[in-house]
Amino acid sequence: MKKILDYEEMQDLLSSLDKDIIVKEDPIGFTNFGMPIDHYSYGHGDYHLIITGGTHSSELITNIFVIRFMEKLSNKEIFIDPNVYTIDFIPFVNPEGTVIVTSAIRSLIKRNISCDAEQTYLLTFYRNSRIEGIYYDKDENHDIKLEQWMFRYATPECIDDKYLELKNYLRGLFKENDLPRGCMINWSSNGRGVDLNSNLKESSFIERVKSGEKIYAHNHLSNIRRDKLGPLGCPYYDRPGEVERENKALLEFYEKINKEHKLIGSMIYHSCGDIVTYLDDMSLKNPFVDNYSEDNTMANRKIALKYADVTGYKLDPKEIYTTVDSYIKTFYPVTLLIELGSVTATPLSQFMDLDIPGSGEGFKHVYPKIIESNTKAILDVLPLMVLNYDERS
Ligand SMILES: [Zn+2]
């Protein structure tokens, strides 16, 4: 089975799901260029769990994991009691970004290739980005990267005219901000070029951006600047603290579910690292709350521990309190941020399904391991989340 799906293919898959099991609700909002931020629900129980993917669009594995999980529910391959739970799925927090990055992928990796051919592209991309990781220390390394060079013909022109407004905006942005050739493959931001997770007034980048400092991303992305609108890292469009529509919609959605139902927690998927991040030590500086009850901390810890136990992922209780995800974690207990995949280099490496003799365990069958272990982890933590919720309230 081929692993990569572009935005249209993911939409087709979603519309093929059993409509009695997975219900398409009204969108939680619309993006700047008018794309819906879709919401699907499963079940009708009063205990709600929110699951989101694709905050960073280059972390394509997160959209696909969420959608494959929904498919398993639809096929009855897995079961969650619909009378007890409601699962709220937001498979595309950042649909414009997903269109950009998957259009870039399709400029090289066509839909009709074989599984084996797809795997060779994934491996090539992975190796190229690893080489760039090695070269990172060389001088002022802001050259075009090997893995970007693979996608050097991925320009805004490869975006379908269905998204003409977005396409035109990007044509201008590439010129104005002199974005590196091929960087559409690294696109994590929304269509305006704002990084949704950095998009809050507490972002650690705000002061540095305002001061006019040139801030480069790290490792194999060291030619991308985070201080201007582009593929990743830029915290605001026009003025510090200006909230992008995707974030506004998401925060309002959390608030509504929490007010009207029993919100037992949420899972925010990112990639990569095989890490479960959760809110633990509130003695660290958190700009959002002065005190956070010990009950919440215990609950977060318990669920994160269970999730890490099932997946074999590392636990990360440390937290930088300057992201939108950390804001959500603070206000809605038992929110886990899960970094899918043991290999770096989004958007492609997490889809590798290889067993090359001599390669390390983390490199083997990356994709099926992500899907299987995280599916199991969600099923296993759900009852514990309910118990925890009832204890706290
Ligand atoms: Zn991310």
C-alpha cells in the first residue's frame, strides 16, 4: 500500500468513510484564503476527546495518522464505545499548509508510482537531509539543501488553480521574501506564512523578530529564516500577538467543547522524535496561569506515562511555555503533544517502511510502527482519561 496521500486524496478517503460512524460536522472555522477547517465526530457520549493533526503541515504523517485512525473506526477494525465517548477529529488544523506541502510532493512523487518507487524517494529524501545535518556546522551554511533541490520545481505554480488566491499570494511572498528554492517541501506555516504554533504574543521569537535579528532554522533547514513570513517559525503576520484564523477557530472550539461537555483531554500530533510531551512542573515559568492544581499535574502525568508505556516513546515533562500548544495544555488538562516517528526530515521520512540489514531499530518499518502503536495508545488511555476526569470533578 502506498503511504503518501495528498490533500485531495485525503479528502476522498474521508468522504468514503461510513457516514453513520464518522460524521462530518460544520467546520470549526475558515482560513484566511477561505478553506474550511473540517471537524468530524465519532460517537455521542458525553466524554469528549479532541484529536488534531497537521498544525505544522510539513508533519504530514500527523494528518495521515489521524485519518487512518478514523478509517479504522469506520471499518470497525477498532472499537470505541460510542455511547460513552465522542471523539472530535480535526485532521487538518492548517489546511492551506497541507495543500502547499502536498502540492510540492506531487511535483516529483506522482500518484501513479509503485510502492517500491515511493519508498526509494522517501529514502533518498531522508539520506539527503541527513547529509545536510552533517554539513550544518560548515561555515555560514545557508545554501540550498539537497532535499530541497529534489523539489526545486515545486513553486507556487504547482498549486491547483482551485486555490488561486493562495497561489497568487505565495507567488508574491516567494519574490518579496526571497524564499529559498524548493522550500515549499518544508512548508509548516499556514498560507500566509505564519507558524501556527508560534503564533501568540508570548512567543519566544517576538522580541527577536521585532529587533530585526536574522533567525535561521537549525540543522538541515538552516537556510530558512524564521523572522519573516515563510515556511516555518514566523510568529505573526503584521503585528505581534495578532491571532491567525486557524488558532482562533481552534481555541474557540476547545472552549465550546469544554463548556458544553466533559472534555477528558486532547491529543495534539506533531512529528518527529517519538516523544510524549505533557504539562508537569508548574514551578517553571508559565505566562498563562499562576497556579495549576496538583490534581491536574497528576492527571497529565498518569496519562502521559500510560501513552509512553504503550508506544515506547520518551516522556518529556519539560515545557517551553511560549507556544499555542502549551497554552492549550495549560487551560485544558490532559492534553498531550505527541511527536510521531523516530526519524527526522518531514514531510517524507515518517512514511518509510524498510528493513535494511544493519540499520538501527528506529529506522525499521517507521510508518507501520507509528500507526499501530499510536492507535493502541489512544484506545488504552481512553478509559484512564475518564477515570481521571471523574476523580478531578
Ligand atoms: Zn510540529
